[in-house]
Amino acid sequence: MIILPLMIKDVTVNVTVNFKNIEVQKNILDSGAKGLHAGDVIVGKARFSSYIGDEVITDPTVITNFIRKNINYNNDINFVEVNTKNYDNSDFYDIYRVPLPANNPNEITDYIYGIIINNIRLSNPDELKKGKISLQNLGFDKIFNAEFINRVMLLKNKSINSLYLRNELIKEGYNKQIEILDFFNNLDYEIKDSDVILTNELNNVISFFGTTKNEYKTLTNYKNMASTNYEHYMSLAAFNNLIYNKNLEWPVLTEEQQKILIRKLNSNRRVA
């Protein structure tokens, strides 16, 4: 799993992003005799631990490349197994059965796919890691910039349908953008009640700390990440609308979360 912070005007949310349709097998015995170990990635008969030997490799792209390479050797593979670390004081772990990566290499989607795999295999089963992702650091400002969106709009006006538009974009070398959009559209998104905060409340917490404090720097960086993430989310949303004629379906607050949020916003405005 990863966390995608988004600052949506008055609200800042942490969106938990994960693969769809994950199957989990609980309490699997770590059996060295059978070559089954905690913290491993298994693709058919290939094991990541055998591939890297005694090296400590956590590069997400290396893991994704290992998975794709072994899928290409065996077209019958339909899923990847990712083992967590052992439970505390135990010889047991969990196995996550996750979807395959995209067929085509793409540095953005390969990195995010590998990050999610890493967060599973490097985690205790009771608490999976959830590292925050900055779309800015991944290069979204260059990939989904205004020039690109304007070009899509121009092609859209000349297009007969979405399939024609996709083909025209691929001809012009924009297949990377289509792959990234489709990848995000096929992930799972969740917002828990505790992951929603009023932006004004976040600002108040930041102002409580002096500018030299680590907490101030950490929270300011988080706020900036959430703000730029939302800008890039809006670029993705515009692209999605142009190519598929519909809005992005993520992130989505439940009806109850929306009611709670409205009450908080109204209360905050009365205080202000």
C-alpha cells in the first residue's frame, strides 16, 4: 500500500492506494526445506531471494523488472505471490496474491507497482508499510503539463471517438501518459475517517511549531506534497475526461464521511 496525500481546497486527505482484488493467505509456515521464506516475491517457480542472493535490494524498479522478466518466460502466470515478514516472535507470515504488472515497461507505473510490492514484503503482517508518494517527484509536472493537455484537447476536437483519440495519442508518442492513467484507474482507493482533516486545522498545527523545529518542516513538506499532488490529480482528471468522457472515480468519500465533513466545515466556518 501507499499513501497519496491530497489537499482538496478546505480538506486534506490521505488516500490509501493498493492493488485491486488482492487475496491473502494468513499464517503460512516459514519452511526453509521447501524454499519458502518470509519477505520473498514468487513468480511461478522463480523467487526474488534466489535472484538477488545475499544482496539487500529494495529498488522498486528492480523488483518490477524481475517480475515482468519471469512472466515473459511463462505466459501461464496469472498472479504474483508476495510474502510478508514473519509475525513477531513467530515462524509464520502472510502471503499476498497480487495482480501482474503492465506488459510494457513504464518508469512511473513500474516504480509505483514495485513500491507497493516492497511495502508488503518488508512489513510485519500486523501493520503493512504505507509510504507517502509525491507525484511531483515522479515527474508528473513534465508528463502531464499544460502543453500536453492542450494537445489532447486539440486532438479531441478532431477525433471521432475515444479509440481514435487513443490511437492518435499513441502515434504522437503519448502512450506513456495513457499507460499511467490506465494504471491509476485500475488501483483501489480507500479513505478512512482518520485520514480526513480540515486544511485549516493542519495550518494551525503547523503554526504551533517554530520554523526551526523538525515537526514544522515535516508537516510543511507534507502540506506542500498534498497541494501539488492535487494539482497533478486535476491534470489526470482532465486527461481522463478528455479520453474517456467521464470523471475520475477516485478518491471517493463514503456518504457518512461526507456528512461528517460537512458538519466539520460548517462548524469551522462559524468559529471563524
